[in-house]
Amino acid sequence: MPLVSVVMPVYNSAATLGAAIRSVLTQTHSDLELLVTDDKSFDGSMDLLMEFARQDKRVLVESAPEQGGAGRARNLAIERARGDYIAFLDSDDMWLPEKTARQIEFAAAGSAPLTFTSYFKMDADYGGESTDFAPNGRVVRAREHVDYRAMLVRDHIGALTAMYDRTVLGTRLMPEMRKRQDYALWLSIMRDGADARGLTEPLAVYRSHQAGSLSSNKLSLVRYNWELYREHERLSVPRSTRALAGAAWQSLRNSRI
């Protein structure tokens, strides 16, 4: 059975951290390691992490040497990974129990080194566990196939569902950017010739604002997307403008789910 390395950055996430970790540890595919990097939390997150590590040897915790943001925290975890696959989950989201097993099967059947899935959205105040989550109709649907050109127009991959095959792609780190590091990683993998395959079954749960809202955090990503297109992908101004329009449309559409 392949080993899956699950990468989780943590910063002041004590309120949601337990549910996120339990959603990993209760996966039907149990051959995994949960690599957690705490980015200098001060709300008790680290104490909670150490308790999980004492209870389950698959939970491997480290503290970042200095606060560097989610991208750097993820990279510190990736550098410790031993798995055949690298998967990602933030500390306020959850996986459904069959997620890892279904995605490994899907990746193997399609010989796809980069895969992702559909996912549900839940309200920010959801207090339940992944094992008792009831499908709610709020689904962000995965596209079945995405290449580099399509990804430039819109980020089709929900980071909480992404998984790449380390035996094929090697160890791929996220670029050192303040935000949109995940998007930049998917683009770099595809730029090197690997398309992404999407599993249309929703297998994760994303914690969001109420349906119909578009948070200021989403709006702030406009600047980071522009920097990504211009500085990281070296796109022209016209191509960057088209890509930015696609990203804005995606945020608006997903906010209505």
C-alpha cells in the first residue's frame, strides 16, 4: 500500500484543528503520515498537536523556526515527507473518510501524477466531525481534465483535495510567495508537462463563509494573483489580465455555493 504524506500548516487553529486532524486519522486508507508545521501559534494549537502526536505515531509535529506563513510551513512539512504521495489539508477543513483511498485508486487507474476532487462547502461555524457530515448540496465540482493553459485562466484545484505522485514528480516545494503558493505549485507542475485529473466525487469539506458572500480575503487575492501571473509565470499584461478576469469570476461563482 502506498504511503501518503499529508501536509498541514497550523496557525492559531485550536478551534478547528481537532476535527481536521481526526478527519485524516480516520481515513479508510490508514497508511499515512500527518506532517504538521506550527507557524508560531499562541492559542494552544501546539499543545493540542502534541497530544495528538502522543496518541498516534502517524502525527509528526514540528514548530517552524520563525513565523513564515502557510507556504513556508507547508514546505517544511514536505521536506520531511517519506510518502509516495503528497496531499494537502488546511487546519480548518476536513476530509471525508474515503478520500485518500478513492483518490489513490483514481490516480493509479488514470496514471495521473496530479489529481484533485470535488468538495463540499460548510459554514464557518460548523462544529461536527467528518464522519457525521451530511451532504448539503453545496458542491464545488472538479473538472475532469486540466492542462496548463486552462489553469492559467482559472485555478481549478481546491488545495484541500490536491495530491501529487512523488515517485513520478519528485519532491515539489511551493514557491516562496506570501499567498497563492498552492496555485503556483500546480502551475509549475503543469508547466513541466503533467496535466491534472479531477475526480468528480466530492471527498473533502471546505470551511467557508455563508453562501452568497465574497470575503475581503478573496478580494485581496486579486493583487497576489496578478503578481503570480506577472512575476512567477512571466505572462504579458494582456494574458495576465485575461487570467485575472477568470480568477475573479471563479471567486464570484464559488462564493455563491
